[in-house]
Amino acid sequence: MHITIISVGKIKEKYLQEAIKEYSKRLSKYITLNMIEVKDEKEFKNMSEADIKTIQDIETERILNKLKPSYIITLCIEGNMLSSESLAEKINHIRTYQDSKLTFIIGGSHGLSETIKQQANLKLSFSPMTFPHQLMQVILLEQLFRLMKILNNEPYHK
């Protein structure tokens, strides 16, 4: 199975880089992982809704330029919330009956545009809370590792 994660913004924090590196290494036993970071747009004080939309539009184009044919899963707060076990079943069904290539998309600080959300085969939410988009990469990788352990009937610490 091939999984691509497209995320807006560069991870600058060393502790997050180390966590991403560790989970990527763990996942390499199970999947081919491709991590793509697209540049985030600079923000400024007192941005209007129009300014935010402009930023989203620019980031949308950058995401679309990296998007290849695959089963697309967007991470967005209004998406479906699933348990790890339910998501493992869903991913197993997708890879068996639909597509062995999955792309997860993580938006920037203003989230994903409607254009990107409309591309999604599945909208996924990890919580009704908002998380920093940099941290979402780590959370997603941890859950992907957990899913692989579940799908392979291997133990994973609780």
C-alpha cells in the first residue's frame, strides 16, 4: 500500500521532526510512505476574510499541483470521527476494493478550502478540537502505525 501525506507548511520544531522520522521508520515495514510539504502563505495582522480566502486559494493550488490519482482523505473538523479499529477496517476495505494508493491532506492554519474538501473520497476528523497542523502530521502517522498493527493482528501498547 502506498500512502502520501500532503501537508501545508514546513515542520520547524525539532521534536516534531523526530517524531515524524520515528513513525515513518516504523511504518516502512508496512507501507510505502511519501511525505509532501507544500509552502504555506505568510500571514499578517488584521487579515480580512478575503485575505484568508486568498491564502487558502494559493495553498489549494499548491496542494492540487502535488495531488495524483488516489483515494483522497482530507483531515477536517467536520469530517467523520472513527475509532482506530473502525478506521483500520475502512482502510482495509479501501485498499482491498478501491485503491491501494491513499492520499491524506492536512491543511494549513486556516484549514482546507472547499475545493480540496470536494476532492475527498473521505473527510476524516480526529476530534472536534482544533490541533496545530504541524502536530496533525505526528498524530496521523501514529494512527497509521496503529492501523497497520491492528490490520496485521500485532500487539500495540495501550
